[in-house]
Amino acid sequence: MARTCPITGRQTRSGAQIARRGLSKKSGGIGLRITGHTKRKFKANIQPKRVWAPELKQFVRVRVSTRGLKHIDARGAYSVLREAGLLPKKRKSRAKVRA
């Protein structure tokens, strides 16, 4: 679960870098030729953040992508974090019953 955003679900994806050689036809050549593929990884931009949840009146530490931060700004911290399951569990009050 490393490098995964809990809000957007973004994670590391695989891809390829394409090596090209030659002069483009526009520049008077015979066109670009593909000479190789190199495997590479596209990593999600995950940032550790302290997000203020006004309903809880406390900060919540999350590792979230920058797109996830835009979700938090747009829809509010409490609702987004609650949907993602990142909020701490509410403690049940232990009221003593006297008989």
C-alpha cells in the first residue's frame, strides 16, 4: 500500500520511455525512427500533510496526493476524510450509571 492516495486511489503505474532518432520530415529529414523502449514508472505525487478538520477541532495527519488535496479544498476536509476512512474512531463516552 506504499505510495497510494487513500482519497483518489492514485498509485504507481508502469510505462515506457521511447527513444527516437533522426530528423523530422518537417525539418527536411526522412522522419523520426523509434530505436528503443525503456521501462519506467510513473509515481503518484504523495505528500504528507496535516489537515484541519473543523468538525473534530483537531489536525489529522494524512499522506495524500496533490489531486486529493484539491478534493479536500473543494468538498471540505471532514466529508472527504470520512469517506476515505481516515478519521479516528469516535470514543464512546463511559458515563457511570449510579443505582
